[in-house]
Amino acid sequence: MYPRQVPKDLLRMISTGTLNLNAIKTHVFPLDNVNDAVSKAAMLRGLEYSIVIPNSKSF
């Protein structure tokens, strides 16, 4: 478990620009394309993430 002050510290770091979230790259796929998301995830490195979201018709 992280110390209680960590979320507050992270928010402070983000708001002051100390923690650059632009370094995080996301690749978003609808649930119907989950196989593409998994294939992409196998090729990613560092702060790149493959994200699967519900299909738009599910909302």
C-alpha cells in the first residue's frame, strides 16, 4: 500500500509540471477489436498502453 499522501503528491506534481503525463501513449480499441488490442500490446514498450473500451453501441 502506498502512503496516504501519495495521491496528493501526484496531483501536485502533475499540476506543477514535474510529472509529465505527455510521455504516456495510449492506443484505444473498442471491445470488438480486442484481438487487435492484444496484438498491439505485444509490440508496445515503455509508457505505451493498449486500452480496450466498451463498444459505442453498448452505451
